[in-house]
Amino acid sequence: MTSIASVHGPDDLRALTLPQTEELAADIRRLLVEEVTRTGGHLGPSLGVVELTLALHRVFESPRDQILWDTGHQTYPHKIITGRAAAFGTLRQPGGLSGYPSRTESAHDLIENSHASTVLSYADGLAKAHRLTGATDRAVVAVIGDGALTGGMAWEALNNLADGADRPVVVVLNDNTRSYAPTVGGIPAHLAHLRTEERPPHSVFENLGLAYVGPVDGHDIAALEEALRHAAGLGRPVVVHCLTEKGRGHAPAEQDEADRFHAVRPRPAARTAPRPAPEPAWTDVFGEELAALGARCPDVVALTAAMLAPTGLTAFAERFPDRTFDVGIAEQHAVTSAAGLALGGLHPVVAVYATFLNRAFDQMLLDVALHRAPVTFVLDRAGVTGDDGASHNGMWDLSLFQMVPGLRVAAPRDAATLRRALREALAIQDGPTALRFPKGSAGPDIPAVATLDGMDILRRADSDARDVLLVSVGAMAGVCLEAADRLAEHGFGVTVVDPRWIAPVPAALVELGLGHSLVATVEDGGRSGGAGAAIAQALADAGARTPVRTFGLPQRFLDHGRRDDILAAHGLTGRHIARAVVEALAGRDGSVSIDDLAPQPVGADQ
């Protein structure tokens, strides 16, 4: 029996017989199911590429031959056979293995790729670099899922690859007919035709000028190796069309029609006491409210970039299938298509993870905002997402939003304010709106004690002293209230305000700030150019001398870890904020960076 323990790197694979390699494939699947169901992670995609990964590493000699993955969530088998099997139990855990390729983990991870449709461009650039430097002793291999071919960037790269007959690149098309859900559009229809006996005489790839090999059974190691060796020997750009099954070898995944266990949550720990009823997730609250509003607002339509269920659009799609558009992994197209829908008299809702809207900034700026199109962007996973790591933290949105003229931005603090903000956004017809919320539970509702020109006052000072105005951005309300309690214990008069709509900066917020000795803003996004920076600028423009402290995340790529731990490590707890505010009020340097404050050890009382 060949076990994972006997494989310390790709060189060991090439010494195995075919039966031994097939035994190893079964062992890898057992490890994947055992560990990923415990830690959480992308199980279905990785189960589907076990044989393909083994064949790639037996035919090509990584890291000299450069094997690139799009997207990186299918690289768990690659991690296992490139020397990381012993550490696989730490997957997505603080200090453990990343859920995506990581250059700091292994020389076999050349690119840290977790956003789809990019790998062919990396491959094109590498092939050009090899041509110019005379590096003829290595191959460039790009593995891309059929779902990622719905992204326009992939076709921009194919256009260039086809023009480079002297720049050989092996494009491995991992065709499992799915991204999250089944892939939609004309491209999957063409790939499906290639899988039939009545296939066309030429594939779209051959019509572009690329060579084409396949289709080949992506779970037949011998057939895969033969196809890959043939492709490598052609000496030109070639597409190897591999047919795989997402979730292969794990019956629950194979039977899951929704997404074949695309991503699974960690297995819950054993409990002796009854489990309390879960609080509603932000995504679910949004989805339920949008479906309800859809019944009352026939002009509302919804768009998704291949992520219908993850972004909460399932209920709306079930009730209004003709008003729901899945455009595939194509965020740029989604945003400009939404602009077209708006120009046609409808109110589109573009539901997308915050990190993926980065890709469509130009479209938001010039195709939507320039036309004052009433498009509502709903950003799930805003702020710190935690275990998905640097590429998935939605911490850039507030900084980008400040540059978009006419964009109104809401950051709800709880389920009630999310529902309210969505209703308000859909009523706005003279420009774009955006709503942002984090991953996970929305928690209990936090009531306001008063309102002021549309802003919610969450806490008023117990005395006439107006020492501190704490401006809470979205889900940081609980942290701000804790900081206010700690400051009140030291005799400071603290007002906590939730503007709800944070861009443009409300005039009433500026007036409120003028009446306090210090303004402190708290957000779970980047400090540079974020909500706090905009509030500080608005106060300065009003001639205020009130000092402003901005609490947020440093503009760095953050390691994966639990959300609460990441926030605590960067001073975003009530304890840290209260201490920094006391120091500022005591006359110390009011511009002291939050990064200079010693964080509490992970797990300590915050």
C-alpha cells in the first residue's frame, strides 16, 4: 500500500508504478475528507483534481517546470505531494497552511492565485520572459477551470497565447462543468459539445490558432500522462481538455447538487449542552430582505458573478428567475451590464464579495457612476474575512469608494439596519449605492437611543462633558460601545454615533464632531483613504481644529486567521481604543499610530 507518508516531494511520485499512484490517489482523498471537514475549506474542487495533480507532477518537474493554478482553491492535493502533507492538519488555521498557494510555504507555489481567470496571463508573461532570456529548459503549465473561462481576462490571455507559436504553454482545462454551481453561458455549451460524439471538427481553441488535445478522462492517470506528454512535445501553445468530477470519491459531495461541497465549514466540536439557536447570518438577512422587496418592486433585478448562493441571491432567484442574471466569473461585465439594465429603467442589485469588486473598479467609476446609474452594490465579506487570507479580506472597498463621485455607501451595524439600508438604497434613483457587511453572524440588533438627521446615536455622555465622539462604521458598533463603557468608567463624556450612510460624509456628523474635544473613527477596513480619513478631511475642510484619531487596518496583506484575532492584533478592540483615546486626551501625541500600541496576546481578554 502506497501512503502519503512515503511521498516527500514530486520526485518520489515519478518512482511509483501506475497501480501505486492510483493507491496514492485514494489515500490523498481520505486525507482530504478527514482534514478539510475538520478544518473547513475547499473540499469539492480539490477532490476533483487528485489524479490530474498526480499526473502533472509525474510528467513535469516542478519547480523547474512552472505549474500555475487558477484558482488556487483546488491546490490541496498539490500541497500534499509537495512536502506539506505532515502540516496539512493546520490548513487555514492561525500560523498554519494557507488555503491557497503561498510563496512563503513552498518553491512549488509560484503565484498566490485565488481570484479566477488570471493564470493564463501569468503564463503568457512567463513564456515571453523565457523566450527573451533564452530559458529553454522549462515548461509553463497553466491549470484553469472551465468556470474561470467565463472571465474576460482569460480570453484576453488566450488571444495573446495564440499569437505566440514560439512560446509553448500547456493550458490544462479542468472541465468539471462548474464554478460554484453549474457553469453558465455559451462557453460551457461549446465545451459540452466537445464532449459528445457529434463534436465539431474544430474547437474554439483551434479556431484561435491553439493546438487542442482531448477531451481526456481527468481521473485516468495513464490517459492524463499520455495527453500531457503529447502536449509538451508539440512545442507550441496547446489546450489539454480534461474532464473531471467535482467532489469525486466522497459520496456526500457527489450528491450535493448545489455546489458539490465547494467549501465546507469546520466540523463542530462535540457538545454536551444543547446548542443555542444560531443567529442569522448577514448574507441570509440580505437575501431574505431582497426577495421580499422584489415582490414589491418589479424594477429590481439581481446579478451574480457565478456566486448565486454564496452572496444570498437564492431566494430572489427562486421567486424571480427572469429577473436574476448569473454572468459567470466576470465581475467587470456584471457591473457594466448592470449599468445597461439601469439605463433601461431597472434597478440592478450586484451582489459580490467585497474582494472581487476590486476587479471592477473602473466599471463602477466610469460605466456606473459617470452615468449616475441607479445600481446597488451589495458587498458580502467586507472587512476581515479571516481564514481565507490576504486575497479575500474585503478591506479595500472603503478606500476605493471614496474616489467614486456620487456613490452613497452604507455600512449597517446589525440585521435591522441592513434591511433598512437596502430599502433606502433601492429607493435612490439618481446614482449608485453600496452596502457592505462582514462574513458570519449579524449578531443581536443594537438599538439607537436617538437619531440626528438620519444618523443613529448609540450612546450619549452621562454628563454635559463632550470629550469624545466615537464614530462607529458598520459592524464595529459593539467594539465602540465597549470602548465607550471603558472611557466612561474613567470619567470621560463619550458620544457614540453610527452614521449608517458613511459616504459622502454627512454634514450633521461634521457638526457633531465640532462639538467634541476629540473625534475617533473605528472601521474594519484599511486606514489609508478609508471612512475615517474622509471624516477627518471633512472636518478639516470645515475649519475644525478637533483632532481626529482613525482606527482601522494597516494597508498590508494580512495573514489568515480568525476575524476576532486579526482585529485584536491591530488594536480594533474596545480595550485598545479606549487606551489610545485616553492617551490622546491626556495630551500625548494625538497622531500616534495604532500599530504602535502593543496588541494583546491572541486569546487574551480584550
